[in-house]
Amino acid sequence: MAEWDLFQSLEAVLQTGSLSAAARLRGLTQPTLGRHIEALERRLGAPLFVRSPRGLQPTELALDLRPHLQEMAASAAAALREGRHGAAALEGAVRLTASEVIGAEVLPTVLAAFRSQHPRIAVELVLSNETQDLLRREADIAVRMAPPTQGALVARKIGEIPLALYATREHLAANGRPDSLADLAGRTLIGVDSLRRMTQIAGLDLPVTREMFAFRSDSDLAQLAAIRAGFGIGVCQAPLGRRYGLERVLPEHTVYRLGVWIVMHEDLKASRRMRAMFDHLVESLSAYVADAA
């Protein structure tokens, strides 16, 4: 237990970058937290930080320990969520992770319906287009747009969502409707800012350059907002395009089809609240995907 306390202090310093901020985060005094770091350095037999004009700089040893500390913190948080309520209880918290668009545009109504059925279950939602590690318990359940590659996971593919080009009726009326892929050249297009996210628009077989986009953002939500605002033509999930009354551009072309999986760690199958959320997501998002057909 003593080592666990010391490692929590180390994780806090790595997270905040200073002893004072780490002490505030942990609810300790700065001298106490400093003694924790010194004690851990003695036990490890090597320094964890060096002082520089820029403040505390982690050593290679501290950086090597960081992923293990993050895993310990995530596991502790998961254990706390599970330990506060028995596995058989329909109460407690469920931590979900989903992509930006699914999390902000699709899940709110899905989770509101779940809450009405299970008012004693709290929902924690993490929006990220990066894949959260369920084996490290960074989340309990994930809505993923790519198949899971790790073992020890329960996964259900519920279908595919077509993505296509959309714009507002007003934008197309003012600027004309493209009638071919070649006609997209010179149009007001909405797309990515960083080419690490995309090098080719797959379904259209078009190479991507930053200069082809008049509106550039790596946030999918920002791109969707720009399409809805009438800025230009961009890629949108078909159900959302219909929901917001957008016009499909080049309807014979689908940019790509996005697979949807609901995933959780197999150890959570015995938890009633986790199973209730998993089944609810499968049912609700299956209806959303069916609307995309």
C-alpha cells in the first residue's frame, strides 16, 4: 500500500508537471509529496526528475514508468466504479467511449432512453476518435468504427453506415450542384487540416491535399457544423444528412462505409448494469444503422 501511494504521487507529478500542482491534485502538502518522490527514488535506486530552468523534467526511468502508472490509475478507477456497487446491481456508473460524431450526435438520445429505464445508473462519456484501451479499463464499453484487435473482448458488429457528400440546399442553389467527380475541382469543400488523418478519399478515388479544402478542421464535429451552416460540401453520415435536411451531392457515389462495433471486456459480462448498457447500445444503434440503408 505504501508503494501504491508513492506511485500515485509520481503519476500526479507526471500529469501536472510540478510538485505544487501535483500536491493540490492529490490533496497533500507539497513537502509530503516531495518526500513521496524522494522515497520512491531511493527504492528504485535512480532519479525520477531533474531540475531545469523549465521546471521538473522527467528522467527516462520516469517516462518508462508512465504507461504502467496510467494503467494502474485506470484500473483503480474501474475497480472503484465496480466496488461501489455489486455486479448484480442495476446502479452505479458505466464509462463509455465513442467517436466525436457518434458521441455528440447519436448517443445523447440513446442514453436518455437508457436513463429513463435505469435511473440509478450514471453515464460517463469520453469522446475521442482515438481507440481507448478496454484491456486497461480506460472505458467499460466502446462504440468503435473499426474491428477490435485485442483478445478478451466481447464485440458485436451491428452494421455499416454510409458516408457521402452533403451540402445545404441554399449552398447548392447559390453555387450550383456538381454533376461529376471532376466538377468538384474548384468547389467550396470541407475537409481535414492534418493529412495524417487522410491521404485519399477512398470511395471517390481522389487524392487529398490541404489546398483542396476551403474549410479545414481535424474535428469531425466542426466539419459537420460547417456543412450545416452552408459553408460548403463535406462528408457526412447518411442518417445525419437526412436528419438535418441536407442535400446529397453526387448520390451515385458513397465515400466509404463505416463499420460499427459495440465492445466491452469479457470480465464485465457478469455485471448487470454493463450488460444492460451493452444490450441497449446494440439495439439502439442497430436501428440507427438500419436507417442508414
